[in-house]
Amino acid sequence: MENGKEKYPHPEFIAFGHRESVSASTSMNKMDEMEEELKCPVCGSFFREPIILPCSHNICLACARNILVQTPDAESPQSSRASGSGVSDYDYLDLDKMSLYSEADSGYGSYGGFVSAPTTPCQKSPNGVRVFPPSVPPPAHHHLLPHTGVLPPVPRNSCLTCPQCHRSLTLDDRGLRGFPKNRVLEGVVDRYQQSKAAALKCQLCEKNPREATVMCEQCDVFYCDPCRLRCHPPRGPLAKHRLVPPAQGRISRRASPRKISTCTEHELENLSMYCVQCKTPVCYQCLEDGKHSTHEVKALGAMWKLHKTVDDSGPDLHPISTGAGDFGAIQNESVGLLMDGCHGNGQLSQALNVLSDRATEAKEFLVQLRNMVQHIQENGVEFEACLVAQCDALIEALNRRKAQLLSRVTKEHEHKLSVVRDQISHCTVKLRQTTGLMEYCLEVIKENDPSGFLQISDALIRRVHMTENQWGKGSLTPRMSSDFDLTLDSGPLLQTIHQLDFVQMKVPAAPILQLEECCTQSNSATLSWKQPPLSTIAVDGYILELDDGTGGQFREVYVGTETICTVDGLHFHSTYKSRVKAFNSSGVGQYSKTLVMQTSEMRLPSYCSQTVAAVAWFTFDSASAHPDIILSNDNLTVTCNSYDDRVVMGNTGFSRGVHYWEMTIDRYDNHPDPAFGIARGDVMKDVMLGKDDKAWAMYVDNNRSWFMHNNSHTNRTDGGIGKGATVGVLLDFSRGILLFLINDEQQGPVAFNTLEGMYYPAISLNRNVQVTLHSGLPIPDFYTPGESDPAGSVC
């Protein structure tokens, strides 16, 4: 329940903590789910006196004796660690050397060359598990010892192999007595067999007793419906009596008091403590012997509750229903019983809760697959109808081709159905196994034997985790699309009828944006997308669109076949919406979902402590610079190894705001004329800045300067540069102008105007010049953005 509401309010389900009655037949049908858990892998029958092997599997005591194999003395391990209480669940390095099966095949083999263990063929138990028969016919004295009721001693150096996981181990002097008995499993088998017994009869019917439908816990009487209405009306004092299903009443009636467990090593001592390191119940005699003296030991009852129980709110086990005709749901009444004695935080219950979530997802996935079958059938019928209608409109010569096309559609139809049905079958089997294990775990949790429960709780937790891992990534994903991506083109001429075939006439599906690969850095955005995984429609290319960062209309920024694109020169600290669509010869498909991306705020250099607005910090871009350019000082200082002018740009582009940066002349030899300014991303890098139409610059020598764009020289102005001089560049997009400063004074009038679009800071120089960049600077005091004549405000 969540916030007081049932998570699954369907009448079929019973909320946790409720005690509504359910029919005995429904309970028995649901318990059928775990029948495989209750059968011995050797004999195929229900467990009788089951023992727990170190590998966590169970086996009948008699079956264990039947599959024992005696090993030669020379082959026996020096230190036997294979007893039921002394082997780690994963410590099989020594035991695997004594394995009775070959890694090269899938069956068992015995030791050859020894009279005590002749080679014999492996057999199969009724439930399909391969087992190994007795190595030699047991002598007469191997039967039960007279008047004792116990098995005779196991021969020395006997070896036992688990029939399920094929782990092999050598028994110690205690033989099979070294393995703990699984009393919890024995109790679950007993309850299951009781639930399968004949139906209970009403105790008040005088003649021909009817089948009982309820039992009153207070009256301890079984009633049929007529007798209940006549003798036990739901009013007065009887209204408070609790009525339960007959099967549940029989179990509670036969419930036996908790058995006192005794130690396997000290049969006269009761198990009262739990060794945390060895993960086994122990008695006081075990502690006095010193075997567990250095181990952490806790009270048996406390550890029982810790391993078994769940939160006060109960485990979030989701009821599962797979529909009529399929296997049943997890017993909701079992979940209710689980709540009766559960408090704390239990490991098995937590693991079972995760597995319950996987089973619920599997149920929903099966519903999805069944819906896909219906959609495939509907789409197939619709497509066939269109195909027949188009073929019937053609002349008689098309009839022969029509049959071939129908055959193709039917084949595609059957192929899709086959794939989906196979997946349904596979998922159904896995879900049946999962629910069976869950039901068995729920029955184990009901057991009131602490030591017995603790003996198997860790094993069940591992099995629950292993089963949960089977529902891994990809197991709940459809393997086939329900769409038929085929369209008949009825336009070809009669003479091309023999070439008539299906052609693609559908536009591509909407692409899927891969959010994990989409990101922003500075004022750039990278977007990545892909086609839907089950789409088979060809794609010729993609169209990427972005808005203007202010919520305006979208515009195309990329058209091509790539599925990843980086858009540079966006506005800082702006929110952009992006989307992409695919196209082919049939047209343009639908847009993807809209992705909202935020560009970075404008950065300041580490040495700048004041607050600066509307400016950005950047460095020179080594990736786009001419090969002759030499960068240093974290790409802030630049020079050149050529006597010809070479261009380098900044790593950040601007298209909005007011920006100001300066460059200090560190070295100035032989009166060169470097150029400072802005440029487009595709400016020429091997000529002076301003020679082409992609740059707007001021080039200056030691006496005067000129503005230059597209090789046009204008506004010659006196005043040059030398070592230690500072050249400033101010770019104002609010007015679309560019102006220059030398040593904090404006050099000439406004250099360029009507500037709009994306521009990068740029400089051209040769080997006689070295400059250092200073970005992220405040706008000069003399300049007010938006004023009509900045030249008139020169200081």
C-alpha cells in the first residue's frame, strides 16, 4: 500500500494486512507453482528427510546414500573440508580435483580402474536431472540396521556429487550425519501435501455432507454455505468471528508447536546460538569446545528475526496475474500470512521483494507482447486487404504477381508472429520458474523453526538474486516490431509488371535524441540522435533545428547524414530548444522530442576579482590555428615561426552582447604590421587578417594604422605600436559596430558597422611579433553601449 491506498486495487488482488477469504481451490492452484521446488532431483518425488548440501541444494537422505561413490584411499584429500558444516559455499578448489564428472561432457563419470567404483552409465531422474547410480550393489547389511531405524555407517572415503550443480565432495568421519537436515523444507512439503488432500466436508450437514467453504476459527467448525447462513449468521455475537478458507483452517488446526532443534555434533544439546562467521547454529557445547571461541556469536532468536522478517509495512510484493489460461498468481493470502509475524529488516524478504518487482515487470511485458500479437494480426489483415484491392484494380496480367506478393506479406506476418510467440513462450517459462521460487520462499518464511530457517536462508537469498539476474537488461524488450513497413506502388506500366515488387513509400520515423551524449560546453552545444531500434525504413539524412535562444522560431543549423552535431557560437547563458527530423525519398518524417539545453555563463579569468557583465573569457584556439603559429602560456601568448603573416582565432565565438579584450605587445622587431580584429570560422589562415571577406581588422605598424576588410584599406590613422603597447578590441552587437583602441585611447572612428552573425576574435602576425591575450575585461569607461557617437566620448 502507498499513502493508504492499495497499489493494485483490482478485486482479484488482496492488499497486504487484509484477511479476506479466498477459495481453497484457488489456493491449491497457486501452490502448484512451487511443486518443482519440493521434489528431489534424484528420485523425482517429494522430499523425504531432506538434507542440505554445502552448495545450498537439497536431496533426500536415502537418495544421498544411493548416489555415494567410494574413492580410493590414495585419492582422498589430506584435509577433508566437505562435511555439511565445514565447507564454504564457494570453496571447491580441492573438491573439484575429486570431481566425478568430466568438464568435457555434460554427464557424470565414476573413477575407473577400481573395484569399488566401476564405470557405470548415468541415469536421469523423473524430473530430468542426471544422477549417478550406486557404484556397486549394496550388500545386504547396507539396509537399515535392525531395531535401530538409522542408516548404517557410510564407507570410508565416500564421495558425493550434487545432482544439480555437479559439485563433488568427500565425506568426513560423520558421513551423511554431517549434513544438516532441512526441517523447513520438510514442513513446507507437509503443508503442500495437506493442501492437495481431498476437500473438507461440512460438519453440520446431516445427510450427504456438502463441501465446506469456510471455517470459523472461534467455533472450530467447517461450514458449507447453507449451514453457515443457517447456523452462523453474520450478525450479533457471531459477527466478530473470523472465517477463513478450509485449507487455511486445516493447516492452522494441525499446526504443531515449534520443534526443538539439536546440534549435529552434540545430539543431546539444543541449538541456542548462531555463529556469524560460520553462518550456522551452534550449541553451548560447541562454544566450550573452542571451535567458535574467536567467532562472533549471537542469540539464535535474534538472528532468526534478522534474516527472516521484513519492515513493519510489509514487503512490497506485487500480486501477479497472467490471465486466464496461464499459470496463477502469487498467493495473496500467503503475503498476508507473511505480515503476521514480520518486523524488522530481513535479508530474504528484501531479496524476495526485488524478485517480485522483476516478476511484475515480466507480467506487464507479457501483456505488451500479447497486445503486439493483436496489433500484428490487425496490421497484417489491413495490409492484405489493401494489397488485394490494389491488385484487383490492375489488369489480368497482374493476378499472377498478386499471389506472389500476398505470399511475401503472409511470410512476413508469420515471421513476426513466430518471433513474438517464441518470446512469449520463453518469458512465460522464466516467469513460471520465478513465481514458483517466490511461492516457495514465502512458504519458507512462514516456518517457525529458527535453526532450520537459518540453515537455508542464505541459500535462498542467493537463488533469489540469481533468478533476479536472469531478468537482466534486454530480456524485457520486444524482438520484433508490429508494423509492416511495406507499401505497394500501383503506378508502374503494364510492361513492367514482371518487375512489380514492394517499394518503400513511408517517411522515416521520428529520431530519438540520445540524452546521455547531448551536452553543452561554453557557448557550444553537442547533440546526438539515432533511429528507433525497430525501424527498418531507410533514411537519407537528418535536419537539426534550433531556436534563437529567446523562444523564437526554429531554424535549420545542420542538414546531413551524420547523427551527431556540434553547434558553435551560441549565446552565453541562454536556453535553446532543439529538435531533429529524418528524411528520405518519400518525404520528411516527424520531429523528435524537443530538447532544452542551457549554455554556460560567461567565464572570468582567475586573476579577475571584480564582477564583470556582458564579457567572456577565452583563449587562442590551437586546433584551428595555422601550423606555423606557436602558442604558450595556456594558449594566451602567441607568436609565429614564419616571416609570412599567419592567423589564429579565439576558441569562443560571439553573436550577442558587448565584448572587449586586449592584447599586449611582448616583442616587436623590425617594424612588422600585425592585424587585430574579428573573423568568421572559415577565414583564410595563411594571409594577413582582412585580406578576404571573412575578416574585419586593423593592421598597425610603429607609426600608423589602417582598417581592412576584403583587401580594402580605409581610415589611415597616425599612431603606432611598440614593445609594451596594448591594443584593445571592442565588439558591440547591440549596435553592430567594431572599434579599436591603442594604449587605452580609441584609434580612429568606428571601424566597421552593420555587423551581425557569429564572429571569433582573431589576430595575424609573423615571427617578429609576440603578443599576450587579456580577455574577460570590463568595457572601457568612455564607452556607453548604444550611444550614437562613441568617438566623441574619447578620454
